Amino acid sequence: MNILDTLSSTEQKLDNSEKIKIYLCGVTVYDESHIGHARTIIVFDVLRKYLENKNIQVELIQNFTDVDDKIINKAKEENVSAQEISNRYIENYFRDFDKLNIKHATNYPKATEHIEDIIQFIKKLIDKEIAYVSDNGVYFSVSKFPEYGKLSKKKIDELKSGSRIQVDETKKDPLDFAVWKFSDTEPLWDSPWGKGRPGWHIECSVMSMKYLGGNFDIHGGGRDLIFPHHENEIAQSEAHSDCQFAKIWMHVGMVTIMGEKMSKSLGNTKSIKFVLENWGPNIIRLFCLSGHYSKVIDYSEELLKENLTKWRQVETCYFELIHANSNQQEDISEKIKNIGNEFDKSLEDDLNTHLALSAFFQLVKETNRLAASEKLGIENAKIIMSEFERISNILGLKIPQMNQEEKNKIDNLILGREKFREEKQFEKADEIRDKLNEMNIELIDHKGKTIWMKKEKIKKDC
């Protein structure tokens, strides 16, 4: 499997056939997670599920930044503790991402649980004279790391004239960044240099190296983290260990709205909670995987509606498969095998989910064609269902399940409808169809039989 490495700007092969170690930068828990966060985490969820499908063990570490100025400011606004804010949004994170069918990470370390590890990390940087103590905190000396800018492809001179440098007269160099901030505002911790809290960048260096060791396989996150966050992570981590930090840097493109970056100041963010309530998990996953992960994708109701139409085709495919009982058969085993190979090939080529989805919908289309021509035999259905379930599991798509009692109720209603139709009591037959519609059950009439499918309830259904 090849992945585009942001650092080298080339595709790098994942060369570990037994275990892949991934560190994914998680969210800063001061507000609801939004569709941009969802895209990044869904992309890595598919990567992980594909590798596991190939019997490769994956260790995925995803942090929570639970100490940050944004959290502290929100706590002040609400007159509560910073911990209460972070706990609330961590709880909401799992509420949302569990509904999105995201497999839990191996571990979710929090910055506040690793203060001593962070202090020890900083001590070593100071001992190596790569970090220094100033009036406002402890700073990393960028000039001591000659390769600074190698990830973002930015030159030192350009950075000094840039706009994302924090002005601080106590720094030796404008580019130097804080690894420890002095503060007398809670939350704060004792350190050898003074009370305060860790800088944002140091947290991920410490937690990734603690759980995955040095030179792990993939470090991931959104493209907006390349600079300064990941650039600073590389500098302090490689200065600390004198070794390569991560083998591959994998970055997911932003989600824009009408071409603009989502931001609270513009009031155009779409929370996962909002999108889930309106579209459901499967439509969100299809949307987030519809373009190449490294490119920007624009959020629009039109694109979501397109994916809803595709999802209805998937539902039809699934229920045609479980109801298949035709004795007529076509030899489709080679065709299904080729579709599966095309799906795998697409993901192995830099996780091209757009092409992988094309292969999946080819499977769906072929199934629905066979069903419409009354040639979806039982053996064919078994072959297709095996591949349908494998691909669905990797993509994280899930048909809502029903218990046996619900299925029996639906079957009895359909039997009653067919009886009324035979007796030409069409009004009563239509009443049952209306009742089934209220249950989101759609009937598909075939030659000599009627099958049913349960449609996922979508608030924004067109």
C-alpha cells in the first residue's frame, strides 16, 4: 500500500506487513466537533479497517487536547472549570463518532494525563540547549534545528515575514515557540521552571513517542495542521531523539462551505450533531469519502442529496440479496472477484476512496440489474453478499438492522396486502402500503413475489 508523504512529496510504501502504528491528531475539546473533524477521522477509520481486513494489526493513537487557551476562555465564559468543559466535549465526541460507526482508537491519551512526561521531555531539550527559559515560559530554539520548515516547505526568511508568529519580546527569535507557558490561571502545574501549562505542540510529540516509540509508521491530521503544529512537532521530536520522527506524514484536506473555510467567526460551521440529525451516518461517510482525501471537498446540500440517492441504491441492493430466491443463475463469480480487486487496488493506491466507491457502486449496480431481470439466484446472492459486507465494513457503511419481531410484523402486513390484492380489495391493500410507508418500508414488486426494504430514515430525504 502506498501513501502520499507530505514531507517527501512522494508516495511511500507501508512496509510493515504485521503491525502499523498510527498517531492521529485529535480535537481540542472546547466545542462541538464539526464535519471537517469528521472527514479526517473517517479517512483514517477506512485506512485502519482496510489494513485490518488484510490481517495487519493496527495500533491507532488519537489524542485529546484538553488544556488550551480556547478551553480556558470557554470555562471563563461559562464560569465553570476547564476540566468540566473538556469532559463535556469529550463525551459529546464519542456520542457523535460512535454514531458515525468509527472504530475506537487503541488509546485516547489526554494532555493533562501526561504532564510529568511533558516536563521530562522539555528537560532533555533544555539539557541539550535546544530549549531555553524566558520570562514567559520555555521556548524551543528554531535556529538550533536547521531543517525547520521541511514539512511545510517554508523557508526561515519567509516565515519571519509571515503572519502566524506569536509576538513575544522575551523570545530570542520570533520563530521560537513555547513548549511550556508560565501562568497563574488554572489549570496549571508545577514545573522546574515555574507554574504553568504545556504548549500545544509538545503534547503530541510526547504522547505519540510514549505510546508508539520513535519512527512510527504514520502521523496524520488535517492539512491545516501542517504549519505550525506538525512542523513544530518534527523539530522538537527529532531534536529530542536525534532520529526520524514519523515515516509518513498523511494529511487530509479541509471541508469548505461555498468555497470558504469553516470558521466560527463566519458562522458557517456544520457540527457533526447537526449533520447526523439531518442526513444520518451513511450519507456523511459517503460524502467524506467521495473525493481524494488529500483534496479540499466542499460541503453542499446538493452533494449530500446525490449521496442519499446512491445510498438508496445500496439499500435496494442489500434487501434484494437477502430476499433472493431465483433459480436462474448467471456465472458472476469472476465479475465480482474483479470488482473486489478493483476496490482493493484503489485503496492501495494512496487510499483513493473515490475510485473505491466507484467499484462498490459497480457491485450495487450489478446486483440490482440481476434482481430486475429476475436472475439473482441464491448462490449468486451468497457470492455478492460476501463481497458487499466486506466492502461495507471497510467503508464503515451500515444498513440499520431489525429484530425478528419487526421482520415478522412486516412479513405479516405484506401477506395481508397480497391477500387483499387477490380479492381485488385494492383500497385495503393501499391502506397497508401506506402503513408500511410510515414504517419506512418500501415494497418492490417482482414477477410472482413482492419483497420489502427498510429505508434509513433521513430528515432531509428528497
